[in-house]
Amino acid sequence: MTIVLHKAEPGLRKGSTFTLRNIYYDFDKWNIREDASTDLDSLVNILLAHPTMKISLGSHTDCRGTAAYNQQLSQRRAESAVQYLVKMGIDRSRLVAKGYGESQLINHCDCSAGSTCSEAAHQENRRTEITILEE
């Protein structure tokens, strides 16, 4: 599993946030793509190895579409990731789904006038981040 820590704290500690690099979504979709299952399976293994760990799965969209629509879409994406983990045996009470819409873009693709972005650049924003709530 490839993770990118957003804090200087090493490892899996309460408050740490990381991105599962291969959990991206197609434009206007919320289903878990086949290429995302490997990283989600790695997350399942981490959760099984740490049975008291609780996490938040925060999903994001790119800037295309209305803010209200993107908020709903990101919530559906977070719920899809949670449903996948539950299907793999993780107790639902250990998981929180949170949609952020387009409010936390990680690159320059903000859809402002004159902004041009490739599909790959937009996809960087369509992601799910994990935050450890309890170890």
C-alpha cells in the first residue's frame, strides 16, 4: 500500500491523515473502481491488525459541477469506500464517511476563468483520505 502522510508523525497514530494513492474515482462516479481494491484490501488488513482503530474516510471531488452536487457526490464516494470495508468484514461502527466536495483541492485545478487542467490533474482531486480517529 502506498500512503502519503499529511503530518510529520510517523506511522499510524491518532490524528494522522493519509491518502491511499490508488483510490480515485471516475468523473461523476462514486463506485469503487477495480484498481482501487488493492489499496482498500491493504486498509482492511491494517484495520484487522488494529481491532480498536477507528477511521474517517474523507472523499473529495474535482471542481467541475456545482458545489452542492459535488458535496453530495463526495459523500456517496465516502460511503462507497465504507461499504467496501464493511463487505470485507470491518465493523461499521469503526468507520466514518465524510464528503468534502470540492472544498479541499490539492492542485491548481479550481475551474476559475482561464484555468485549464488535464483529466489527470482533475483526477488528483477525486480522492479518498483516511484519518485515524482512535488507535
